[in-house]
Amino acid sequence: MWRKFLYNVTPPVLINLARIFNNSSCQGRDKDREIARLRQYPRFTPVITDLLGKKLEIVDSLSFISMYIDIFQKQIYRFETEDINPYIIDGGANVGLSVIYFKQLYPHSKIIAFEADADIFKILQRNIEFWQCDDIELVCKALWQRETELMFVSNGADAGRVARGNELCDKIIPTTRLRDYLTHPVSFLKLDIEGAETEVIKDCADLLVNVDNLFVEYHSFKREPQTLHLLAALLIDAGFRLYIENSCVVSGQPFINRSEYLGMDLQLNIFAYRCR
């Protein structure tokens, strides 16, 4: 089945894509059975799965399945580069699914992965160690527009975020600036940082010229002004062309019924790329 994805790609990428599709002990019905098994677990229940072919610790089966579909089935982070040692920044690494994907796509890549939730970060560390991925730096900090400490809302899955407004939280996390990591060419930058994306991009806008491919998950919180126009303008001014698709919050009739998810009324995947 994977062959239909391999048209118009360079030989190294073709080989690596084959690795992604073949490095799984769960194939066909076995894969379906494993997904069905995971769906039976209550939300926020730690469990171990071999859906990717090796042991992987997860913290929430529902969010894991969603990430698995996006990352390994749809391959939304797939990109091409002529660099055999691409530099990849993963903002919001969670338990490591995206890091594993990047390493299978480009085994000789250098990856810096950020995860702000200290509890999830421990699982990220164990997963990356078990998978024996090398040349990876894991950072337990949130990306922000300055170095400081901020209140943090943890939901125990994939939606932990910096507290907004007067939210009361029991966690305080350290932050770091993305711009400190953009001083040399970046093949791929992923930002899934739950509402901090506009502030972070604004802080490092002048250094985005060093980034070839950029993925941003945009979050619009219902009771706050939307910043999509600001984010899009920053990316376009940096020379990117944009492709945008709906990610999670879906309202079939938004003039009448506006869906909401974890306080968000809009969530978008923004793919920013350079036309050669």
C-alpha cells in the first residue's frame, strides 16, 4: 500500500518512507485490532502499545490514536530536503510520536524537541531512550517570547498549555525563546504549542528566513481576540506560502451552532513552505 505514496520523491526519501510503512509489527487486521483495543481504555489511562512495531508508552489512547492517524497514516509532517542531516525543531513533542516519525523519515537528522509538561516529558524521555534514537535533544520547557516561568494547565494528554488570563493552576513551568534555536538553517519547524504560537512567531519573525518548512497548529480561544490574521501576515512576510486546513473544531453550521473544544472555537493546521 505504501508504494502509492512514493511518486516524485528522491531515492533516500523513498527508502525512508518504505521504512515508516514497514517498521510496524501491526499490519492490516492486527493494526485494526490494536487500535480497537486502545479505544477501550478510559481517557487519560497510561498504557503500552506496539502499534508502531516497538513498545511505546502513551498517556491517553484517544489523543494517541488521533496523533497516529495524522502523523503516520496521513503523514502531515512529511517534507523533503536535500540535506542528509536535516535540523528539525519539534515544539510540543508530547510522548514522542512526531520525533519517531522524523527519525524514520530522516535517520541522520538532528532534532531538538520541546515538551513543557514535566510528567509527559518523563514518558517522552523513556520512549526516545527505548527506541534508541540518537542525535536528539529533549528540552522540558515551554516555548514563549521570553525566558521566564509561567503557570501551566495540564490536561494529562496532548492539550497542556500556558495558562491564559486569570486561570488558576497548580503547575509552574520554565520557558525559553524559540529564536535562540533559529540562528542557523532549519529544515523543518513544528509548532503545536496550544495557543502560544502567535506570540512565539512574533518574537522570532526576523529569523524565520532560516526555516525551510514550518507547521503551525493555530488555536483560537472563544473568549479572546483571534490572531489568525497576525500569524498569517508574519508567515507571509517571512516569504512563506500557506496552505490551511481545519484541524479539530468543526462547526457544520457556524452561523447557528459554533462547536467548542477545550475552550477553543477554531483549530487550524497551517503548512508554511517556500516555493522554489
